[in-house]
Amino acid sequence: MPNAADRPRRLTVERDGPILIEGPVEIVGEDGTVTVSDRFVVAVCTCRRSRILPWCDTSHRRHGAAPHSRADRAGRDKNEPEETAP
């Protein structure tokens, strides 16, 4: 299923969530399995916890996503110095 040449395919990356792709889409897995969807937007799993791979089933919400950096974990701006224990 080739993409239409008149406009680029749009991907939206969700922090700690799936990648949203404007459809229709055709996904080829590691083993060569082809999965097709004709929906106008699909959510592709990036956490590898979904029971319906390659599609997202929101498993990332149940498991709680890990923050991306030490500053995020502490709830601070990344430019602020880290506090050290006395």
C-alpha cells in the first residue's frame, strides 16, 4: 500500500505513549508479518506492553511510564541544579 504522493504521511509522537499515524497504514513486523489498517489515525505501540501489537492498547497507562530524565523525576526544570542529601 504505497503512500499518496500528494501529501506526506503525518506521525505524532506522544511522550510516554504511542506514535499516532495518519492512515491508512501498512506495518511490516520484524518477522515480515504485514498488518494493515484503513482507519484515519492509528496508534502504534512503543512500550512493547500491548497485547495487540503493533497497535497500542493503552498498556503504558496501567504500568506507569518512567520519566525521561532525572530532572523530570524530581519535578524540576532540567537547568536547575540537583539537590544532594546532607
